[in-house]
Amino acid sequence: MKNWWKVLAAVLLLYTVVMGLLGPAPRLPILNETIRNLYFHVPMWFGMTIILTASAVNSARYLYKPSYRLDVLAYESAQTGILMAVLGLATGSLWARFTWGTWWTSDPRLNGAAIAVLIYGAYLVLRSSITDEQQSARIGAVYNIFAYCAAIPLLFILPRLTDSLHPGAGGNPGFSKYDLDNNMRLVFYPAIIGWTLLGVWITQVAVRFTLVKHKLYEKQLA
Amino acid sequence: MTRFRPVGCIFAVPFTHRPAVQLLREIWYLMQKDFRLEWRQRAALNGMLLYVGSTVFVCYLSFVRGGVLPAPAWNALLWIILLFTAINAVAKSFLQESRGRLLYYYALVRPEAVILAKIAYNAILLLGLGLVAFGAYSLVLGNPVQQPGRFTLVVALGALGFASSLTLISGIAAKAQNSNTLMPVLGFPVVIPILLQLIKAAKNALDGLDASPQPIYMLLGLNLMVVAVSYLLYPFLWRT
């Protein structure tokens, strides 16, 4: 079966949603039921990192061997990555409203995430402001790699050097025995795989759509 | 003794068989060319100096009624002025190169030399502008800095950081149509990590209490990474 991973994505996400909302979760003060956000918020950032890495890799491949397909792959992956980043910000903001009591607060990790979204927003603006297709692809690829190198320290290095309100801050990467027990792991790891596969799926559909549109356009020109 | 050679002096780049020496030599000649151009058309240089002066003066007029500025606000305002000066100064580094002249460089030197020379030139230019801005700023708005030497070092690192992160961006923006709006849009988010570390390091020097050099190391690391990425990526950009 060729599309086994799409079936896997659907099954894993169904499992995540059902078990994530109904399954057992530790009773912790302040966190209460919001701890279930772990299955939705954290996988968004995992998925975003993986997909943006794919985008940067495709941009690098484009620079070494230019082809229309690689450019579309890089561009559409970046767009999916931005979508996941925005969803990650939204779920995080909702969670913060019920645990910290505010939608947004000046925290290194939150600010880093917001700036990373701005950096990739600039990528979209750059792509749409160059009309020549090949120029846009080449310059976009250069900026995409630059943006990736600028965004990674913002998300993963700078926040860990300072104190932060965000769970998993102050030196350790994320999981701790206080807020993650074995029951949650059973849902959390499948959730990461499921959401990432969904991101890949969305990208694949978008890439195919763009390629088909391009083919039709060329046919009309001929 | 200064020997005045025509701008076409890059012709005189002596050839050696050692690539690293050759690269350094090319950078040196390109920088000379940039400084000479800047000195000959002094309008741009004077414009930047006036930009710094009038921005500082506008800030002075806006804040003078509030009494003495508290130290964190003083620091933040200075860095915002430096950031805008840097964006404006670096933006023109590739815009002023005509298409024909870029083709000319392409025939003579390698792209790595062009980007490294531009970064070095912008760093020196921004260092000068930054020191002028710092002087004018402390003249009108007071100077609460406890450790002036350390603060000047941070300003120098800031010039290096702004130059290294914004030079490639200006090369990218120069290729697009609406490059004047694109420059801040592309530049601000990329420069923010460096700006945050700069403000932290400057605040430490300003208070003179916390001697931890961590922000300085972070700055050096970020600069090194950005310069390395520019060095690798510019050869792909310049032929378009």
C-alpha cells in the first residue's frame, strides 16, 4: 500500500484527539485539564521545526541544482511551517490565558517564537515582491536558508540561556517528571508523529496543486 | 603617503597562487574602493551624519520635558536610534552598485571577497556613525554610563553585528522592486536576536554591576554564524 502513512496519520490523530481529551491525565494544581494542551501545542512546534528544516534543505538543493519542483517544495513547506507556527502560537496563547491568566506575556520563549514567525512572514513578502519566477526562486532560496539560521537560535538556544515562565525552561529542554507521566507519553509521542505527518500531507497536496496549475498554464501558453 | 589611483585600481590586484592571501587582497582593494567612493560623493556620508544628528535631536526635544530619562529607557532609545541608522546606512550598500559595475566585479574578483569587503566596510562605517550618535546622544540627553570603556566595546560589537546581519539582507533587497520597504521588513526580524543581546550587554555596562560576559559571547557567536552564512550564500545571490 503506497499511502500507508496517510492512513497512519489519520489513525494517530483520531487516537490523539479521543485519548487526548478523554484519557487519564495527572491532577496538578493550576494546570488542571489544560495539561492536555501538550498533545496539541507541543507537536505543532515539533512539526514546524521538521517541516521548516525540510524547506531549508530543499532551498539548498535548489541552489545546487535549480529545478521548478524543488522551489515549489521549499516554498510550500515554508508555508505549511508558518501555518503550524501560527497554530502553535494560538494554542499556546489559549493555554497561557487559563494558567498564567494572560494571553501574552513578555517571555524570552514567547518573543522568540513571535520573531521567528515574523522572519518567515518576511520570506512570504519577499517571494511575492519579485515578479520574475527564477529570480524569485533563487533569491527566496538564499533568504530561506538565512532565515532558518536566524530562527533556530531564537527558538532553541536563546530562551534556554535565561529564565522563562514557559514549562521546560531554565536549562532543561522540555519534559520533566513533574508534568509528564507514562500515561501521557502514550498519547504524546503518537501525537507528534501524527501532526507531523499531517503537515507533510498538507504540503504534498499543496505542491501537487501548484505543479498541476503550472502545467496547465504552460499548456495554455503553448 | 596616500597614492590616488583611479577607481579601477582593482585592476592592480596582484595575483598570487595562495587563495587565502588572494581573497584578503581582494577584500582590501574592494574596501579601499568603497571608502574612496564614499569620500568622493560626500553627499551620502553627510546625509547619514545629518540623519544621526536630527534623530538624536528629535529624541531630545521629545523627552526633554520629562526630566532625566531613566537608565533603561536611555539605553533602549540609544539602541533604537543606532538600529535605524544602521538600516539606512547599510540599505544603500548594494543599491548604489549599478548592474554594469557588478558585472565588472564579477569578472575581476570572487563573490566571497565582495560580501566580506562590504561587511567590513559597513562595520567600520557603522562604528563611526555609532560613536557619533553615542557622543551626540550623551551630549544632549546625559550620560549615565558607569563603565564607558565597556559600553564603547558594546557599541563596536553592535556595529559589527548590524553590519554582518544586514549586509546580505541589503543584497537581497536590492534585487527586488520595492527594495526600500523590503529592507526593514527583512532586516528587523533578523537583527532582533542581536539587538536583544546588545541591549542586555549595554545595560550591564551601564549599571557596572553584573560583570558576566555571557551576552558578549552570545553576540560573537551570532556574528560568526551570520558572517559564515553570508559567505556561503552570497555566491548564489550575486549572479542573478
